[in-house]
Amino acid sequence: MAALTERKQVEEKDGVKISMPMVAADIIYAGAIVKVNAAGFIAPASAEAGAVSAGIAYETVDNSAGAAGDKSCKIIRKGTFLLSGAGFSQTDVGQSVYASDDQTISNAQGANEQEIGKVVVFVSATQVWVDLL
């Protein structure tokens, strides 16, 4: 495709909240850390090869009886969130954190865990404010 030579109108969606199709046979709860799996559907965060961080679920959606893509879930893709884990210290500020599951983060990446953002404020050994990627 050639480079633009004049103004082009581009469709857009709100970059912060977006509805995405979700995996089959699962429930995403509001407030859950979510990922995009290797097949391109959002799911509760967990270690999975090829998955990437998607954000935080804005709503609860039950697709436990559905096929992949039957339902969509609105997620928050950007922002700063108070998240929980263990072993945090002031020196974690500015460092990456990883999703251990859909509600737990870690300052050390386990096998196939997705990086979700960076620590911006240390609160306690079990809570930090995280700026999403």
C-alpha cells in the first residue's frame, strides 16, 4: 500500500474501554485481570504460551455454556489499578509485574505468565498500584 498523499478519515473506538469476544466455556468476573489467548479471545489471566495481557474486566460475563466468540466482555485496557500479590517492596517501583492468575500479580515472571504493566506506587508487601501496558 502506498503512503498517504492526503487526509484520511479513520474509524476509532474508545481506547480505554473496549468489548472483545471471549473464550468458550468460561466466566470473566468484573475486576479480573484478563489476557488475549493464542486464538485471539479474551480469558481470565493464567499462564499460557502465546497469550498477552489485555487489561482488567469492566463487567462480569458468563459464557460457561457458550462457544468461543458467542459472548463479548468489556475490558479496561489502560489505567492505573491497585492490585494484589506478595513480596513487593519500594524497589519494585518502575519494575514490571506479571499475572499469576486473574487476581494475583508477581514481580517475578513465571513460565508463560503475561507482563501486565509496571509498578508506579508501592503500598505494602501485598499491594501495589500498577500502570497497565
